[in-house]
Amino acid sequence: MAEDKEIFEATGISTWGKLQDGPESKLFEPAKVGAWSLQTRTAMAPMTRCFANDKTGVVGEDVARYYRKRAADGVGLIISEGIVVSPRGKGNPGVPGLYTREQIEGWKKVTEGVHAEGGTIIAQIWHVGRLSHHELAGDLPPQAPSAIRAEGNVARLRKPYDTPEEMTLTDIQELVGQFAQAARNAIEAGFDGVEIHGAHGYLIDQFNSDASNRRTDRYGGDLAQRLTLTKEVLKAVIDAIGSDRTLIRFSALKVDDPNYMWPDPDSAIRTFTEAFREAGATMIHPSTMQFTRVLADGKTMHQLVRKYWDGVIVGVGTLDSQTAEQALAEGTIDLAAFGRPLLSNPDFIHRLKNGEPLEEYDAKQHLGVLV
């Protein structure tokens, strides 16, 4: 995949300059977004860490400390690492879940710590679909819209992806229910809401892509039809916890082609946003590897999204402070999400405000460590 398998948000470090902490800076101003009163217009992008107990999917005190530090630093919206909605949703060892009582209780320690620092945290709820192996999912085959195996290997397990099992209509309805229940569990665990992971070639995105979806029922066909599952999951989650607590992430990505982009980005984005609106969404998170990449008509992905979307937009993709500040000031985005810099700099906001240098992310140093 385009990501490095453990860090799903590929935000890097480019030009970082000091920004004034005051009315001149949009990045550091408090914001009311949906149901959330945020400390700043920054967000912590979701990044898989694999620090949960591998057998139980329960997180511990180390994970609680990790997120609490970012809240104490002033990050506005923390989007958690991907949390699977069922045992078959798992695609890596050590990935946490949100479908058992023990998992819910484990996450309470995380959310309590974040709230003690005045922070806001939402759970990214996730199912990897075909990007898995039977050894990770109770000796059951991965699930997918069609029985098409993805190219490549499962990270950490270092084994090729299994050929998936095509989901039945009953399987699909069960999946929709699992996402809704995970959202309810998130609220019970103290999360302030959820982000549905509908991006990066995982299960929901597999339904959206003609590379992985060859169905001939109502879940297949053209892009508008392939978005049927997205709409059903989104509506079910919104019905469970409200549109003002629900964010959805989407992208253009094919697992075996990291440079893929929709042939007609403007049309694709219009189709996606129409589907989100139809399902009742008010907040979306378009994900791209390069925020400044021009896609069509001289516009970037987020600028094209803004053309069709007047709700909340979270911006992400190799953002630096100056680019984020400009996009916020122009109204292209409402929140600016940062990834890797927040792995190596738990005091990221402090450093930005004071013009202090950032410690660069180093995979050898930071990949298997919670700082």
C-alpha cells in the first residue's frame, strides 16, 4: 500500500515556521466543530500503532499516556488509531478492538486521560476486509465485496494476503450492525464520537473500488451504486450517535497502485459528497498523500471537495504549518490534521507556537515505540 503499513497517515515534515499564538493564527484558535469544543483547529491523524494485547485487543496504560500527552499539548481533535469492529476486521497483530466489554473498559482509561487535559478524542472504527490473513481472524478467511485477492503481504505477519470470501447479503447487514454497535461502544467508552474508516483500500473502500468490487447486486455497478455500503454504514452510525459526532474518511487509493487517482476527480468527488449528504453526514475527512497536489481545474483534492461540500472538512496530507494556516484562512478546510510529526513530538503544538525545531520522524526509532 501507499502507507508504510503501521503509520497509515503519511504526513511528513517540510517547512515549519513559527506561527503567532493569537488572533492572527487560525491554527491555534479554539473551534466549535460538530458536537466538539476544540482547544485548537489541529487534529491528530489516525495512525495504527499495534500496542494492544494481541489476544484480547485491549489497550493498556501505555496507550493512555500516549494520547494524554497530545491532549495536554493542545491538539484539538485526536483521532485514534484504527479500532476494529469485529474479530474478522483485524489486519495486523496488536490492533485494538471495540466489540467486547474488556475492550470498552480499556479505552475508558484513554478517554478519561484525554478529557482530564481538556482534550477531545474520537475512535476511528475500522474493518480491513481482504487486507488480512486467516491467522489474524480466528482461522476464518478475510471478508470482501468479491473474492479477489490483494497483491502484497500482511505487515508484521509477513505472509501474503489470503484470498477473501465474498460477503453475502447477510454478512453485509451484519457488518453494518457491527459499525453501529462499535459507535455506541465508543460513546460508552468515553469517546466524543467516531471516524468511520472508509479510505485506503480497506473494506468500505473495497466496495467503492472497481478493482475489488465485481458484484452485480445493489452493492456493485457504477461508483454511485458501489457507494451503497458506505451510505448504509454511515446512516447506521449517525442513527446510533448523531451526525455531529460522526466523521467519515475517504480517499482514492488502489492497494497495488499507490499513484492511483480517479480518472475524473471532479466527478468522483461530486459522487462521494452526494452520497455522504444523502446519508446525513455533516463532517468528512478527505485523505490524500499530498495536500498540495493539483487534481483537476487547477484545484487540489480538498479544494475540489469544498466545491461540493459546505460542511466540515478535515484536511490532511503532508501538511506543514504554513500550508495548513493558509488552507484554514481560505476556508478550504476547518481542521488541519498532522501525522508523523505527532509521533516523534508529543509537544508538537508547543514547538509550533514557539518556532522550536521538530524532531524528525525516524521509522527505526519511532515505529515500535510510544513516545
